[in-house]
Amino acid sequence: MLLFRSLLCAIGLAGVVYAKSSKGDSVLVVVEPKQQDNYSIFFNGLREQGYDITFRAPKAETPAVIEFDAPSFAHVILFAPDTKILAKDLTPQSVVDLLSHNTNVIVALSSKQTAISTLAAEFSLVLPPPGSPLMSYFPERTDPATVVPVPVPASHPMLTPNLPPVWFSGVPHSLGNNPLLVPILRAPSESFAAEIDGGSADALVDAAERGGEGLWAGSQLGLVTGFQTLNGARITWVGGVDIFSDEFANKEVVKGLKSGNEQFVRDISAWTFHESMVLRIDETTHHRVNSTTPLEQYTTNDQIVYEARISSYDPKTTTWVPYSGLKDLQLEFTMLDPHIRTALLPVKGQPGKYSVTFRAPDRHGVFKFVINYKRKGLTYLQSSTTVAVVPPRHDGYPRFLSAAWPYYTGAISTSIAFFLFSAIWLAADSRDQKKGKGHKSE
Amino acid sequence: MPEAYPLPSNLSSATVTNTASLLRIVTLALISGAAIASRLFAVINFESIIHEFDPWFNYRATRVLATKGFYEFWNWFDPTAWYPLGRVVGGTVYPGLMATSGVIYNLLHALNLPVDIRNVCVLLAPGFSALTAWATYMFTKEMKDPSAGLLAAAFIGIVPGYISRSVAGSYDNEAIAIFLLMFTFYCWIKALKQGSALFGTVAAVFYFYMVAAWGGYVFITNMIPLHALVLILMGRFSNRLYAAYSSWYAIGTLASMQVPFVGFQPVKTSEHMAALAVFGLLQIVAFAQLVRSHVSSQQFQKLLFIGVVAIGILGAAAFGIMTLKGWIAPWTGRFYSLWDTGYAKKYIPIIASVSEHQPTAWPSFFMDLQFLIFLFPAGVVVCFRQLRDEHLFVIIYAVMASYFAGVMVRLMLTLTPVVCVASAVALSTLLDTYIDPTEPEINDDTVSESGASTASAPAPGANGTSHPTTPKKTKKAVPPPQSTSALGQIIAASRSSNNKPRPKGIFGADTRLMVVFNAMCLLAFFVFHCTWVTSSAYSSPSVVLASTNPDGSQHIIDDFREAYYWLRQNTQEDSVVLSWWDYGYQIAGMADRPTLVDNNTWNNTHIATVGKVMASSEEVAYPILRKHDVQYILVIFGGLLGYSGDDINKFLWMVRIAQGIWPDEVQEPSFFTPRGEYKVDDQASPTMRNSMMYKMSYYRFAELFGGNAATDRVRQQQLPKVGPTLDYVDEAFTSENWIVRIYEVKKEDPLGRDHKSANAFSQGKKRKRTKPAQRRRAIL
């Protein structure tokens, strides 16, 4: 075992360049076999990272995506935007099913209306009517207007900083108000969707109102958008499959400057496949101040210490390393409503550890320590620990109360008075009276 | 003196006494045996199981007490009840019952008798019923004589009114409380008769036990002061009364305050004020007596006047200020509903919704008491004939308990003992009169009169205060106890003696035989009736239902336990189950899962929340369910089997209770058809059909009938062909006869959609977008 482990270590050291997903290496790519080679740079990049890629034609039945209610692959790439109807196990419903089984998905769209494009609505992405790709006449260039260079945001947590613009060809989408959406790449402000690909102008005007965006134009349109489901699966919607192509990767944006496509698609696949921006809560503990053992129940007004250990995934070493970078983490102490909501701050000198001390509310009940940290792009951190807060034990109350002195005085004085009375009564008892009593009793 | 039949005369009085006492002991033992045996129907017909609802909590608490000890029990905080509020059980129970079984359990184990705690709990009530018979014997003995006592003991031993709360398995507070009630009263009467501080103290100790055992202790708290007050008002104040009452009140109140649940109530709440006031009054009266014996009568008059005025003003002012300041709690709603039977229905539906809080139906008096209910007034009249202090007690008790029994079904229980006592006194007087062999002498007036008075009042009290009864008075009082066959005779006799007092009595053995035979028949029928009622009506555990197969054999319907065990074995230990509060204790006891509400209905808002969930549509209910961490919903549905105690029949109470808190969101009228009918068929109102309760009850019900019209057998209505659909919950379990249906609340949709559209999507329905598109097309 040890030998085996050290062997693994050695292999790991040998292949330092590998960066792997935290969720598994198997990738299924659904793509027309003919087009498979168009994306060789992207696929080879994935292979180099250590992914195990399986190809499958859009209409093929095998290998199945979900078998016996268990997903067969950790990640799925759908590069078949033009196929009208995919195989039986790749219906929109089964894509949602995949996500709920924690499989990550990259979906490419096209200007054609397909089964997959109806799925976009479930993610509150609104697509323009069919046949309306994105186009832009700026900057002036020799390429057709539908091949658009898109500037990449300089500082996006998901992307390598300062990437050169990327080439894009495909449809834009407008974003609904679903908070689970993570916009990655927006359309250039001078671009718009137009009905050049066989669409109709009327339909586009219609759709403009529906999308709520005014015209299908401007930087509010998304081109590449991520979506993280509540159970942690990630899906990335890409407006056009060409962004992954070798052609665009090698194409120059301006003379001498290669486009950012290669790095860009690596970045978004890294995010989608749970390589980057992956956090987890290793453990949470709670105990009373000056103690270390966690209790099942606390007494009201106890001083409670709550600690969480959080680590982030490092794809380079494929290990989890303690992470102290969260500054806005909060802890809630909840019974129906949060009774206490406080900042859970990192502890200095102890990487990955967050801690807070607070006083339990003066209210008994079943409380939960709740961490509910949802930020765009980052793994959702959710933790809930149930404890009971109970009133003091019957002997846990203070014994002598200064407020009770009237009662103490009353009790003591009555006792003394009774004793004195008895003593005087007995002492003052004269013989005559005794006689009288004796007579009576007789 | 002539005799109707000869009596053996060669017996020494010691032999007679000894034989009589032996017979009494044997009879009492037999009565105890009968009392226990008739309560075992439930165990024989079904099994040794805890019954109904509240007993399940008591049983669970007793198990905690038996396994963890008394101190842990006292500090017990139950996080699984009233989730997430929790319940401080140690401070909110009457621990007497659990402590009693705990002591018995430990005692048996100390004797190396490894009895299961469940069996101790199941058989506690029958055991205590034997003690109740004994206590009633002692009590009635003080009223009349041991033979009346034996009759009373026999009555209380088998009377259905008491059996209904004390069959084996009915492990409730009342099981021991009636014994404590009777014994406390006995001690009080004894203390009053003898002026004994010792018996006063014993009464106080049993009063404390009673306080620890049952909320009905308030009955004692008010009965004894009332008795004392009436005695004072009737000018019967004596040092005996003073000693008895003071010792009882002082020790009893201090002791009762040791029960955590009672705490400072005895000095704070209005229910207990009467006892305090009478205590104060007694001190004043006693002081006045003392002063009167020391000063002249004229001075005393003045003093009395000033004193009464001053104390009156002071007392009223103090009471007013304290009520105003809130130191004395006002009367609780439960108490108001005792005086105004419509009060609860208007203001506190939660109290009115309990079936045992409903006014009693007349037939149930006969059902529960049979011929005792007819003898009862006669017994009260017999009490009036002598009107000693203790007779007053029975009279007051009879009046109060009759009223309360008429107001609330459950208070039939407090009426039953006094009915038994009074009936026993009446019947025993009758038998005394007719078995006594002495015949009146017609010729000699003086002798016959004395003979008659001894016959009619066989146990004349040595009490000086009792008024000498004139023969006329005696006659007026006599008729009621003598039953119908003797009535004509009596009337004739009373007519003939209109003008001058005439000797009276019964001639001959045949008359005697007739009346006695008649009485014996009544008693025999009573026994048959009691046995029948006990076996057929009061022995069902209600956890297990029974029906009869076509061939007459018994068929057990065990849906409740099936469902509860399903929960126990198939769900997470901390998954919260929502159900109507009736089933809270059973879920906690049998399924061992946290519940939102249970039969300890202390938090009206929480219950109303559950009512709102049941009464609203899925969209409204879902956020509430999620907020309360509910994972399973349990509903009781009797439509398939015709089980009428199901949730749809209780539904209107849920609506009413929810309406009390959210009058804007839940409205009772919207659950009725336009014609004001409560229906579940095609004509049911939309609100009704969209409510969670309706949907969960009838989900997939129509499929059972394979295309035929589905019929609800409880309400005898045909259901729509297309049943309701559910989006936010999944059906998780339905028991064999569909009585219990359990639904699982879905988790939030991973894509953040609402479940309705998520469901529509997964069923392949096309998503509808917003309207502008259609408008434009219409123009085209």
C-alpha cells in the first residue's frame, strides 16, 4: 500500500503540469465525428491536463450518459449545436438530470433552433429567434461581420488576467434574473443580433421585447455564461462552438497578436470542470468557550465558539489547501429566522480556519448553525448543524438572589418567632393551667 | 316489636362484627378484581398496547424517566417536539403519572421482577381503579355506612364513565387522578369531621400528588374552599373546620408550588384565588370568634361593623390593583369556555376543535352511568335529609360536577364518582329500609314513631349541628329513593297521613321481597350494561382499528402502525414530519421523528401555521414547509375505508384555526360551495380543490377505481374523474387501506425554478413565455 502510494506520488511529481478536476477525469464529448478534428487544440489541452476523453456522435446511443441512474462521466461537452434532435439520452430533460447528478456540462449553441436551445430557457437565458447570430462591423476587418473579436474582461476571477480579445461566432443571449447565472463573456457594445442567417426581422423585434433588453444589441448580451446549480454542478453556455476551434485559436486579432481563444476556453473549461474556484468546508465544530468538546445542546446565554475550516482546490497539485481568503463569510444562528447573524472571520496564523464567538440567544429551541455562502462563480458553501438551546437545568439557576431577601427574612423571622413562642409557651406554663388542661382531656 | 322475618338471635355481637368486617374485606377484594378484570378487554381483544394520543406521550416520557432517572427527566428538553421551538418537558408536564410508573417499575426491578415498562404503563390504570374503588368505599363510609361504601365501590369499579378513561393501555393522567381525587376528598371529610390537623395534612399530601398528576386538581382547589365557604355562611363555623382547612391549605399550597409546571400559579392566577380568599376569611372569622369571647356583645357589634367594612374595602382594593398590575393572571380561555359554551367556538377554535371539549350529549349520560343517573338525585335528596357537614360536600360536589359534565364531555369523569357515591347512598337507604325486618306497631303511637325514625335514618350522626328531622320532612324526602314499584304504596301512605303524623314502615315479607328483587334486577342489568359498554365502546386502542369479516371473525386494520414504522425505518432520524396535531404524540412515540405540532396544544400560532399549510395552495405552502425544515407530510384519509375520523373531516377546524391568525389569507367561507355545503366532489370550491389537504388526500385516488367513478365512503360523494396533481411534494408512502398517506417535500429545484414549471418541463410541456408575442400575432 505504502509502496503504491509513493509510486503514485512519484507519478504525480513527474507529471507536474497536470491539472485535474476535483470531480473526476472522464469527459464525454458529443460531436460529429467529422468535426472532431476542428477542436484538436482544445481537446489536446484537456488530454494534457489529464482528462480522459470519450467521443460520441450526436445520434449514437452509446456510451450512455446515465446508466442505472448513475452518471457514467464526470463531465459532458455538447458540441452538436446544429443537430436538431440528439440521441434519446441527451434530451433537454436528461441534461437537467445530468446536472442534478452533479455532472458538469459545456453546451454550445448555434443560430438554429434545436432541442438544446429550448433548454436555455430553463436556465433563464433568452435566445434570439432562430437565424439571428451576433454581428458587428467594428473594428474594421476583412472577416465577415459575424466573426467578432470580443474583448475579454481584464479581471474576471475565472479568467487569466489581461487576455487578448477572443474570436466569437454564434448567437448572443440575454440573461434573466436568475441569481445562479455567472456571466463570463459579454458581447461588445457595438455588436447586435441580426436576421442574416435566415431569420425574420419581425421575429427579432418581437423577441427584443420579450428579452426585456430593448434591442438585441449592446454589452448586456451574454456570449459565454456559466450557471452553477444549487447542488454544485456547473454548466457553461457558449453562444457558438467556433470559439473552441483551432481556426480561431490560431487566428490573429491584430497583427502579431494571437487571439486569446486557447487560454479562454481552457479557463472556462477549468471553471466548468471544477478546477478553479472550488472551495469546500472541511469541518465545522462548535463548543463552549473554555472547552473543546462539542455539545448536543447549549444553555441559553452560553458563550459559544463556532469554527469552520475551509479549503480550496489546487488543480496544480490536485490537493486541497487551507484557504483564508474569504472576507465576507457569515454565520447565522437560526431558529425559523436568524437570531444571530455575524461575520465569520479568518483566524490569523491558522490558515483555513474561521472562527467566531457569540452569546447564545436568551431563547430556547432548536437552532441551526448555518453557513450559506453563495457568490457568483465560487462553489456554494453550505453547512447546517442543528443543536438545541435549552433553559438552565433546575439546579443551574443562581442559588441566592439578593432580590429574594424579603422572603429569606420572612422565613427566618417566622422560624425564630415560632421557636421563641414555643419556648415562652412552655416556660410560662404554670401548674394550675396544666391541671386545668388535664381535667379537660379527661 | 314485630318482625317481618326472623333473625338469628344466638349470635354474639362480636361475631357479627367480625363476620361483617371479613365480608367487607372479601367484597372489596372481589370488587377490585372485577374493576381490574373488566378493564382488560382491551388487552384481550387487541394486545398490550398504549392507546390513543396523549398516552403515547406519557409513555414516551415514562421511558425517559425509567431509563435516565428522575433528574434527567426533570431537566428534559425535547428538541423533537414543536420543531423548531422545542418543548421544556420537565417544566410543562404533570409528572405524577410518570413518577408513579417509574417508582413501580423500579420497585419491581428491585424485587427482581423484570417487567417491561410498557406493561407497567398499560396496567397502571386498571391497578389504580382498584384503589379508586377502595377510596370511594372510604369516602362513602363517611357519608353513610360501610354497606353504602361497598355499593359505591362496586359502582365506581365498573361504571363506564370511569372505565372510559382507565382501560388497560389508557395511560393518561386521569388514570391515577380519580383515585387521588377521591382519597383527597375522603381525607378532607375525615379532617373536617374530627378537626384533625393530621388528616388535613394527609389531604394536603394527596392534594400535592393530585397537583403533580392532573390539571384537574383545580377542581379540588375550588371544591374544598367552596365547601368551607358554604359551611361558614350556614353558620357552621367550628374549630374543626378551621384546623382542617388551614392545615390543608397551607401545606397543600406550599407543596403544590413545588411542581415546576404549577410554580407560582397558586398565588397568582384567578383559579386559585378562591382558596386563598376562603383561607383569609377563615382567619377573620376565627379571629372574630376569639374577640367575641373576650369582649361584650355591644362592643363586638361595633368592632364587627368596622372590621367588615375595612377588610372589605382593603380586599377589594388589593384585588383590583393586583389584577390591574397583572400580578393576578386573568381567567384563561379554557375557564371561560366552562361558563359560556359558545365562547371557545368564537374565540379559541383550538379548544373547541377537541372532541372531548364538546358539550355532552344526553344519551352519553345514560351510556356512561346507566341507572345511576336516575338514582343520583335521590341520593342527593337523602343527603339533604341529614345535612351533616360532609353531606353538604356531596351536595355541592353533585351540583358543580353536574354542571361541568353538561358543558364538557371529558368532565363526565369528575361527575362519575359523586354519582356513584350518591346513588350508593340512595340505594343503600332503600335496601336498609326494606331489608330491615322491623315492622311498625299500629296501636302504640310513640313506639312506632321512634321505630320509624330509626328505620329511615339508620345511621344518625352524633353531630350536634344536624337539625332534628320532623316526620313530615322525612316523608317528603323519602319518595324519590324508593323505586317505581314502591311508589304507589308510598303515595298512598303519605296521602293517608295527611293530617296527623302516623306511624310508618313496611309490613310483610312480600313487599320487601318485591322491592329488593327489583333493586337486584337493576344492579344485574347495570353489570351487564357496564360489561357490554366496556367491551364494545371503550376498549378500542384507536391506534389499531377492528372490523368484522363477513364470517364474523375480527379483522385488524393496522394502518397507523404500518405507516409509523415505515417512517421509523425509511427516513432520516432528524427528518421533520408535519401532520395535524392529533397525531403528534403518536408520531413521536411510534415513529420517533420530530413533529411540528402535537397534542400538547400550547402554541396556537404554530398549530395555525400547520393549518395554513394544509389549507393553502402548494405555492403558498411550500416556502412555509421549507422554512420549517419539513421533510414529510402525513395525512389521514378515510375515504377508501370509511374511517370517519380523517383529516378531511377535521379540515374545517384547521381552516378556522388558521383563519384566526391569518384572516386575510385563509377564509372559511371559500371552502364551501356557493350553496354553503362542504363538498369534495365536482362542486367543491376551487380553494378547496387547490388546498394541500384536498390534494394530498385524493391524489391518485381516482386511479383505484379503474375508470369508474371514485367514491369517498366517508362523505358519500363522487369524486371528479381527474384527480389532483402535485408539484411540490412526492407521494412517499400510502398504507394498506389508504388511511395514512405520507408525502415527501421536494428539495429546491437545482436550477432555481419553481417546482410547477420544473415539473412541466420534465413532463415535456412547452414553456410559456410572457404575453407580448401573442398580442402581436393577434394583430397580424
